[in-house]
Amino acid sequence: MPAVVPVKFSYAARGLWFDWSDSGAQEGDHVICQTERGQEIGLVIDDVRDVTDDELTDTIGDAELKPVLRVASLEDLE
């Protein structure tokens, strides 16, 4: 079961699931995520949770689960 975190971007109406992959990100952290648009900064809006493959398919369909690359640094946020 993959571990996911919901990440909110300024342009999105809701949080989008990203692969947590031991990034260490927690609720309230700004993170760098790999998206279809390239690398973007978003805000983790809930705790990490394990999801079943069925839940993942129901939520993202056939799309690839993109990763949280790392927690954003102060330089990233400037």
C-alpha cells in the first residue's frame, strides 16, 4: 500500500495526493513536488496515510502517483 499525503497548490481547489516516499513531510509543511507542470511548491494539508490500490485508482484513475521530492527550504519559499 502506498503512503500518500494531500498537497494543496494555489491553483487547485482541493488537495491532490502525492507519494510520500519517506520524504519526512508532515501536515503544515511546504513541500517540493514533481507535477505535470514540473517542480512546484505546495502545502501538506493532512497527515500521511496508507491507501489501498483500489482507493488510489478511485482517486487518481490511471494517472501516475507523483512524488513529494522533499520538504521546502527557506530559500525555496523566498
